[in-house]
Amino acid sequence: MSELEPDMFDSFSADQAASQYKGGSTPGMNQALGLPFGKMEKTLVAFDVDGTLINGEFEKYGNMLQLLVSFTFQKWKNVDVIVWSGGGAAYAELMISRTLGIDFAQKIRFYSKLQYLELREKYQKIVAFDDIQDTALGDVNLIPRNK
């Protein structure tokens, strides 16, 4: 923003933006400001177990576990958080129960990665945290550097 341009948020309210909209109904703020907009998309955030949250010797990857806990306890309008594993849903649940405790494990859902197509039908977007570099399970694949 140049010195000659006033900061639009200092002098331009949401009501002013909506009043300048010439459509049939009041738009959302992004539309009123000329920013990209669209319908809220149902999104899945999926965390892999082995190599992403823990290693084979039950060594915890603290930063990734903190991220899982933060995502799980945050209230979302359009996001579900799961833990999944190629070893199956029961394996994922067992590993999280051993690592973070049964109380936490009861607050989250577990899936097998083999249920990917079933989940793909339910969610418009998938964000996958996985240590496998060639993973393509998500629309966005985030590969932590744990090793």
C-alpha cells in the first residue's frame, strides 16, 4: 500500500462494503471487498501415525503431537480431524491411546488409510500430514521433517 492510499480497513466498514454491493442480497465480506469468495468447504485434516506422530519405538514427535491436539480441541465450522494409518483404524487408536492416553483417544476418530475413497466422498478438501514423501492422499500434503 502506498503512502497516498489510506488503509481501507481504517475507513471502510463491512456495512459500507455491503451497501456498495448492487446484488440481490447482502454479500459476505470477501465478496463485498472484491476478494475471492465461495461456499464453505467441508475439510478433513488427517494425521498419519507412524513416522508422523510417533516412531516405531514409541518416541513421540512432540511438535506434531501438539499440532494434533491443537487441531482436535479447536472448534471448527467446516473441519474434522482424524488420525489414520496404513495399519488400520484399530492400530491408529492403539498407538494414540498409548501415546496421548485413552481420554484423548476418545475425543478423536480413527480410520484406515484404505478408507481414503470413503472419506473423499464426504469431504471437499483433505489436508494430510504424512512422513511419506510421495504421499498424494490429500489435496494438500504436508510432510514433516521428523528424522
